[in-house]
Amino acid sequence: MNQQEENTPLKILENLGVIVRNTHIKWDDGSHCDTFIDRLALYEDINRLRGLCLALTRYLIPIYDNIGIDTFLATSVDTYHIAQLIAERYDRFSKKQPINVAFAEKDQNNSFFVDDNILSLIENKKVLIIDDVYFVEGPNTDLVYYTRQMGGLIAGIGTILNLDSGIPLSSNINFRIIPLAGIKFKTWSSDECDLCNRGQNVVGTQNNVLIA
């Protein structure tokens, strides 16, 4: 493998331990999977994270050059750091007006909400949701729905890693996903798991919230 391949975003994420392939994981819903995602490993090397955010910014600027973005809305405190890193570079290289950066919180019912002072950054504004890992119709999609309810105009979701388990998007999502890297992985129901049939034991668990 040459140096250029080693420096691809996907290879960097594998080297950081964010993506662990060829394993046998069980999800909370009982399904089995051959890939483990450790999103927390993304934050352990800040220099690598900065580099990944810079690369994602380079994708975002030409995509939104014409329509512009008013606000980056992060899905959590963790992803707020990613949103800040992207915004710093977006402001510098796009030569547009500075981007507002905010993050959403969750209440005791696991539903998104924002403080009143953040609502002004969402209502009638073009909002790009920022996440670390996107999984089809996970919590980040819930934030899209919430933002629309608050009067925001969804410009899409920018994410470091996009997970594709083959689950189709529903017809009412209607937004763009801009990932820096993406992977496909296999899932099985517990009674149809190919790995179990081959005698491979489950080595760990992950829940849908973690990988989303």
C-alpha cells in the first residue's frame, strides 16, 4: 500500500480505530454486524481530527458556494467541536459572511431541543447539520425534522463518516448527505447471521445510538 492510500480519509479512520472491520458485533436490537464503529476514537487524536475537518470543508465550500449557509447546527457537544473546526476553515476559505455555530441538546425523552437564543440562528436560516457519523434515519435525522419544525431550511448533513447498511432512505427525508468518507457493511438478523453459521462468536456489542 502506497503513502497516498494510507492518507485517504477512510484509511485514516481505520488507523484511528473508528472503523473496525471483519469482526462480529451484536446491536441492541438483536441484529448482528461485521463492522464496529467507535466514534469516540475520532476525538482522541486532535491533529487528525483537524485534518479530517479541513478535508470535509473543502468538499462543502464548492457545494454551497451559490446558496450559502447561515448556521452549522451540531448534533451534540462532541460534534459541536467538529462544527467549530469546519466553520473556522469555511469562513477563511469561502470569503462569505461568518457562519453561526450552535449545538442541539436532548431532553429526558431523548428528543432534541435548543435554547431560545439559538432559535434565532435557525428560524428562516439555511442550516447545515454537522455530525461525526451518519447512520440511516438515526438521531441526526431526528434533528433534521426538529430543525424544520423550528422554521429552519435544511441545507443537508455534513459528516465525517457515512454508514451504509443497505437500509433504504424513506421518501420523506429529502435532504443531502455530504460525507468525507463512507462504508458499506453487512447486517443479519440473529437467526440468519452468516458469522454465527460459520462458528464465529460475538466479540462485542454496540447500540444504534452509539454508531449514529
